[in-house]
Amino acid sequence: MPRFFFNTNDDLELWDEEGTELPDLDAARRAAIRYAGELLREAGSSVGFDETWQLMASNTSNAVLFTIDVKVTLNQAALSVPGLDVAHRQQRQRTQQTEQTTHSN
């Protein structure tokens, strides 16, 4: 049975070193979607406006077979306040949280 590896690429990279044996690529796709949902449920607040979160599925040769990309795109035209201000405030908050985490370690 083929082995598939599910790695994420965002601020905190998670590398799957063990992999998961699955019968085929379709089973890997379903498993990747479930895993992405679990990870985003836990860390979804870390994906800011205009940022991309990515899960890559690869095989034992490290060839990326498919990716799941999640991007939060701000619809500035629909906002009553300037969208840049909203995105800027969110980015500033994330930077402050990162700095607090860094300084507490």
C-alpha cells in the first residue's frame, strides 16, 4: 500500500515524518481534507487576510502529488471601513502576539 505524507507550509511548518499508508490517491485526498480541517480548526486564527495556508501531500520520493490551499481574501469593496485598515490592524495584532510568544520563551 502506498505511503502518503501531509506537510503544512505556513508560519509554523509541520512535517509528517511517518506518513500514512492509504490504498490510493483518492483516499489520500480525503484524508488530507480531513487533516486540513483539523489543523485549521486548531490554528485557523493564525491565517490572516491575504495570507495562504497550504497542505502538501507527497509520496515516499518527496514528490508533491497535490496541495490544498486556503487563502482568506478581503473583499474591500464590501467593507464600510477601509479594508487596508482592517487588514493592517489584524497583521499588527498577529505581530504583537508573535513578539509576546518570542519574548516569553
